[in-house]
Amino acid sequence: MARQKFDKGVTLIAPHTEVVGDINFSDQLYVAGKVSGNVVASSDKATLVVSEEGCVAGEVRVPNIIINGLIEGNVYASNKVELAPQAKVKGNLYYKLIEMQLGALVDGQLVHEEAASEANVHKLNVDASVES
């Protein structure tokens, strides 16, 4: 996994630690343990890192995410997703930019957010012209 530079406040969920409940964070969250709940970032510069031994069972809504562990739930990344070789996502992955290394697994749909938005705009334009 690429070495991540931590220049702001970092919250660590250590190995052999389980957090039950939703987590809201604003800088950087490093999960090496287990989170049973939703993970939501309140800042557009926030980054979530799920290490090899890390696991999140719940929905994830963050701007930036680096995954090398397991996520069981849908992932919504408004900026960038990095899937390292040990990454496993069991759910749909919504992204703007994606980097996927050999060995990473996504058991769900990959949905490019800009493409989905353009499709909706096109559909709205077609529907509007039909009604005229």
C-alpha cells in the first residue's frame, strides 16, 4: 500500500479494537481494527484508510479512501478511491477517481459519479422534450 502522509489530526482504531456505532470524522481516520457502523466524513479533505487487518461493516461516505482491508457496505467517495492489493469491498462503490491494484476485489457495482450525473441530466432533457 502506498505510504500515506499524515499532516493533520489522525484517529487510529487499533488492531484488536472494535467500535460499535457510527463514526463522524473530519481529518484522517485509520482503521486497523473493526468498525460496525457507518463512517462519514464531515470535511471535503478527509481521508479514510482501511489497513490490511481493518474491517468496516456499514456504509462509508468520504471524499478520499484508501482500502487494503475489508468493507461490507456501499462506499461513496466524492473524490478519490485507492484500492490496494488486499482490498475487498462487498457492496457498490461510487467514485469520481479510482485507482485499483492487481488483487483488489469489488463484489458489487462500480459507479462513476460523473457518468451517473450526466445520464440523469440526459434523461431529464429527453423527458422534458417529450412533454413539449
